Amino acid sequence: MSATVQYLTKLSGYAPALPTPFTDDDRVDGPAFERLCELQIAHGARALVVAATTGEAPTLEPAEHRELLRIAVSIARGRVPVIAGAGSNSTAHAIELSKDAEANGADGILSVVPYYNKPSQEGLYAHFSAIASATQLPVILYDVPSRTGRGIADETVARLAELPNVVGLKDATADAGRPSRLRPLVGEHFRLLSGDDAMAFGFIAQGGDGCISVASNVAPGLCRNMYLAWKQGQVTRARRLAAPLALLAAALSRETNPAPLKYALSLFGLMSPRIRLPLVEPSEQTQVEVAGIVARLCDEYTGSTIGNIAKPDRIRRLALAG
């Protein structure tokens, strides 16, 4: 087992699924992405997940994938692993993305269930086996049936976990009890990571190792403190901290990710809310809700959000309206 694989078999806690900032002329905003990576590491991120769902991977050109990955690797400088989104509904394309991620310094890849073509469980096993055989990087499976139309069965996860560089699962099935079923099948070193912020507390409580998170982009300290409280046996405190995270997760999922998230980060002045078609910026109602919960987190949980919110008159009105 390589050192990189061994490192990722110890991954725990919260890792942000990073959004991709765009400029007004629809280019990747490299300086904004650099700031976001540095801030997340400074706030305790356990890994950086780049160019996946939250990063709008379907609309990124290959050169943009590489640019984002190179930026994240250069900012991380080995302090935390960089995990590259490298999924596709074409096995050949997924292998190409995985090899490209390896060549550009990624420490691991996140590989989603093929979407649209609905493979069988045997097809899923063959797909992920081919990817794992084509790269030396650790592979984290990504199960998100709400987007792909097909899920990975527990038995298929267990078969894949026997491959030496398949090291974990990002689970976005909204099944909080899944860790308790999977753990006896996959062993202690296989990483079980929630991919659903709303379910993360329950998932971790049932034996999960952490969360690849949208919400931690906004409130990394709150996510970290909730996780640590649970691991230290402070159950009451962990539940108390999970409550505002649930509200944040609800606001950020009001419309398709990452539109509400990019709006939230724009309140901190970290990036433009610009998003690529076919997604559009969130409605005014969603903006009101997001501004309200972000303002509340900044007021009630000082130091737990990504920065001090700037509240010009328009943002203050939105926050108060929420």
C-alpha cells in the first residue's frame, strides 16, 4: 500500500467540496480559488475536493480542470490531500480524467457512479475496477443516486473495497444507517464519508468517518467543532452544533447546488455568485434565506464561519428579511 493510499485511509472529519469561482467574462477566477483554498486549510479542512459536483465539473473544460487542480496542489503544499473529481458516465473518459489528475499532482480521486446510462451492479463493479487499475491514486467512490439514477449496492461497495486503492465511499443516499451496515463488510480503514450535510450528523453517529461537505465552505469551524464534540463524547454539544448546520444545509439545498453556496460566499466577498448554464443564480427568496442564516451564524458562532461577513445595506436588508 502506497503512502498516499495509507494517508487517505486515515481521512476523517470535514472536507469541503469546493466551488469554482468565475469572472464576469466566464473564466475561472484563479485568485479567488487560491484564497478559498488557503482559507479552508487555515480553518481546518481535512482535504480539498476539487472540480466535482460543487465545482460544476460538467461545465468545465479539460484545461480548467487542470488549472483548478494545479492551484489547489500549489496552495495545499502537502498540508492536506487534494482530491480531484474524475467521474464520468464513460469509463474511458473517467480513466482519462483520473490519469490527468495523477499527472497534475492530485492525492486521490472522487469517482461518481456513471449517470444517465444506468449500468447494472456488475457494470458498476467493472467500471470502478477499470478506473482503479488505471491509476496509482486512491479512489473514493461517489454514490449519489438522486443525480445518477443508479446507486451502488452495499455488496458492490464491499467487492470494490477489496481492491487495494479503492479506499472510501462518499455516500449521498440520505441513508444515515448505511455506515453501520457497511462497516462489517469493508473494514475499519475504508473511509465512509457522508455526501449530504443534512444527514452528516446521523451518518457520523452511526460510524461514519466524516463528510465531504458543501456547508463547510461557509462554516468550516462549526463543522469541525461538531465533529470533534461527537468524537470526544460530548454528545449534547455535538447535537447543539448540528442544529444550525442543518439549517444551513437546508438553505444551501433550496436550489440546485452550487448556486446558493456561491451566493453565500459572495456575501463574504470571496467570489462572484456567477454560475454556468444550465444552472442559474438563486432566486431572491433563496437569497433572503441564505443571507439570513449566514448572518445568524456570523452573529452567534463567532470564528466558525469562513470570514467576517460584510453587510452593506442591501445584504443587511436581506438578512433581516430572512
